[in-house]
Amino acid sequence: MSHSLIHWIRLKFAQHELWAINFALLRPQLSLFGAASLWAWIFPPLLSFGVLIGYLMQNYSVLGSIINLIIGLPALILLAYWVFRWYFICLGLMFGRRNMAEKKRAEVSARIEKLLPVVG
């Protein structure tokens, strides 16, 4: 993959995250649906990676297990952190607490500013 494609994907994902957090702030009781829409970006790469690991574990059990342990476990920990952070943001909004959501919006907005090209 070229650098520009990866940059474009990161920018579009950050913009989708910003949409999800704004949706959650406007409709706190439906906030989990906005957060769940982000899985459209996460699930396809995980599925393809899972098929590859499954193939390796089926045909090369030791190699597949080692790769699963080295890559899969840290990826699972990072994914769990990401999912639970979004869950607690949404849960906080449902109970009227906006602090975590506002902090997340500021983080995502700053990330988008870094990813956008400088004009002028």
C-alpha cells in the first residue's frame, strides 16, 4: 500500500470517529449505534487477518500459534482498550456526563488537523 492510501484511510477513519462522537453528543441514548458504525473500518481487516492466522494454525500449528501469540494478543489488548473506551464514553453520555466525550472529540479533531493538508 502506498503512503497516500494509508494517509487517506487514517483521515477518513478519524473523520468517521468525529462524526460518531458528534452523533453521540447529540443523541446520547443512541450513542452506541454511532460507535458501532466504526466497526465497518475494523472488522474487514480483522477478518482477513483471522483467516490468515486460522490457515497458519491449521497447516503450520507451531508457526501459527507463535504468530498468534506475538501479534494476536497485543492486537486483542489494543482492540479491547479501544472498544471499552468508546463504550464508557457512550455510557457516560447516557448518564449525562460529557467530559470523556468532549476529550475524545478534542483528540480526534487534533488528529484530523494533523492529517489534513496545509493549504496556502
